[in-house]
Amino acid sequence: MVTTQITDRQKVLAWLKFINEDDQAIIDDVIHHCKTDPEARKYFVARHDEDVLNIYQPQLHLIENAA
């Protein structure tokens, strides 16, 4: 089994991509806000965990079992 830790920054970036955010200024602002405000980071990481993982978790499970 392969275990990979993804950082909070990676989670936030994945969620922004998931919602099709492509404005670099907005992306930079969100990342900066997450660096300086723990509550903002917690919010965006939760969005990732609820939105992105709920959709891709079944596929991730299949990938982990194949490794």
C-alpha cells in the first residue's frame, strides 16, 4: 500500500482547480489568506475534504489496492 501525505496547500489548490478557479490573482489571494489565517485554511481544507474526496475517494481506493 502506498501512503502519500498531501499538504494543506495542495488540498486548497486541488479544491480551487475542482471549482474551475483559474484566476491566478484569486488563487494567490486564497493561498496567502490560508497562510495567515488558520480559520481560512481550515475552511478551504474542509471544502477539499468534503467536495473533492467525496467524488474521488472510490477511485483512490482502487488505486491503493492495485499498488
